[in-house]
Amino acid sequence: ALTDPAEEEAVLAVQLFGSEPDCMAHQAARIAKRLGDRLALIDVNMGCPVRKVVRRGEGSALMQTPKLAADIIRSIVDVPVTAKFRSGWTNEEKNAVDFAKRLEQAGASLVSVHGRSARQMYRGNADWDVIAQVKEAVAIQYADYDKNPSTPTEELNPSWHMYSRGYTLSDVFAENPDWFAMSYKSFCGLLQ
């Protein structure tokens, strides 16, 4: 089972993806029951651009159906819910600001935006203007989500603190665990 943590894992966040509010609510409730007080939050992945996910209307495909995305957030109760998503479906269809507002109104506790469109996948530069616009548009907690760095200092872009209230680290850190220490040193240098 994916939610079968080790005993020493005292506080957990679980990420789900899907496109059916009832199913998402059911799975979130099952996870909450299984983990009890150890569950800090459910994160809904609305940012995955992989074809096999978006083909089913899940992940970043939800950028095209913001009402459905909000219904998914609204359906998950009794546990804080967060969401990560993209700048939009394409560079011409950037709707992250409206999307973030809808998720906030639906009850999201935090949103995190990847500054690239779904079509961009992990290529090209993040759109920091969209990231800043989302930060200004919502009152809930916000973290930027700029994936695919090639170095730990690229992960901690020098301008990130001007745009975000928080910051998420990319999955590249799982492949490069020594980046944590390197990023920490870089981060401290940025704030001096």
C-alpha cells in the first residue's frame, strides 16, 4: 500500500490525482482513516502533464476544467487540502490566476503553481510573472513550484522570494539527495 508509512514517519502529506470528485473524496477519507492524526494534508496533483494522465482528464488537464477542479477540492473534507497546478494548458491559455482563485473559494489551504504550461512539460523557462500574479490573487498560503532545475542553486532562483510566500522543492532532489545541503547553503546566502 502506498500509504503504509514507517513508524518513524510521524507527520505525512499524501498526494492524489484524479478527475472524479466522489472518487477523490472517497480515497481521501480512506487515507484519513488509515493515517489518523499522522495525516497533515492531502495534496491534489493538478499539474502532471504526462500524456497517460491528461488523457483521462487528470493532472494538468484539469486546467481546462476549472469548475471540476474546484469540485474536487470542495469534495475533500475533514483534512487540509492543497493543490499544485500549472500556468495554464498552453502558453496562450494561461489561467493560473483564475484557477487559483477558484481553488481558494473551494476551500484549498495552499496552492502551488508550476510556472510552465502543460504543453511545455518541463522545457523552457518558468513564467515568473504568472507566479507573482497568483501570489497576489490569493489570500491563502502560496508556494511556487518551478520544476526541472539542473543545479541546486537553479532550484532556488534568486528572485523566488520576491514572488512566493513559500517554496516547494522538485523531485530532482530524490535523485540528488546531496542537493539538500547545497541548497540550504545557497538559500542562506541569498538571504544575507
